Amino acid sequence: SLLEDNSTVWITESDAMWFQDPTAEVVGTSGDIVVASDLGTIGSMPEGGFILLRPTAATIAVWKRLIIELDARLQPFKGRDTDDIGDHGSDQLILEKIMQQSSQLEVGWLHPHKFVPGIWYKDEEFRQSHKKNFIFVLQNNWIVGNEGKVERAKKWNHWFLSEAGDECLPISDTAAVK
């Protein structure tokens, strides 16, 4: 694996809105694993779609266990015609449990007002407490299905693809610079 080859791995989801370059903030945060919270509070529910994995023994052990446990949970669904297995195969929930059980793992939590979960879109109070000009990355999660994500991204001007779907919009036409 990349981690076993001594490579740092940074996992990001493509549906997140980046308002600022988060590289210095992420790389500058100490920990075997550097992660944002999917609940918007430090120390709770690691954001599986925005995580930096440093190639330490603790990270490698956690990641191997995640793969084994995820594979075991998904085995009953292999070969079935289903799009929804609920939380049964949620890598995020499994990762949270494994991280809590790992006494060797050092977790670096990213600032919850800079790295914001998708609840921002749904909750006006949460949105007001997380000012947009402070946000580095806003996740487009807390919604099920691609259609809903696309619709929401368009509503908030966080969509970069033309209506025809064949080219990117000029960045000046998006919320990335507004």
C-alpha cells in the first residue's frame, strides 16, 4: 500500500467546495491522522472524505483494520442488486470506532470553522456560526444521492460545470470568488 511504501495519503471528496487552499493548514496539523469532524466539533465523527494519513505504524494498523472490517461488512451484499445498504458499510462509522479503540493513534483535528460539514447547508444556526469568509473547505455531504448534491451545489452557486455538462464555468461565475 502507499502507506506501507512510506507515502503520505490525502483523501478528499470531489464534491467539496474549496474557498481557500487548505494545504498549509492540513499538512501543518500534527497527528498520525489529520481529519475534519463531520459533526462540526473537534473529536467527534471523523470526516471520511477529508483525511490526511501519515505513514506511521499507528495509521497503517488503523487503515488495515478498516479495510478488513469494511470488507467483512460488505460481504453479505456482494452480488446483490442494491444501491442502499444504509450505515452497515459506512467507512466513516467504522473508522470512528477503530480510531477510538486505537491507543497508539494520534489524531489531529482540523478547526471546525475552517473545515465544515454539509450540515452547513441544512441548518441556518450552524451556517451563521460558521462564517463563509473563514471557511477553507465545505463538504457537500449530509445529503443522499448525486442528484440532491448537484441540485444543492447549484442552488448555492457551488457548481462549476456548464448546463450542457461539457465545460467548466468561469470561476468568476461561481461562489469560489464571491
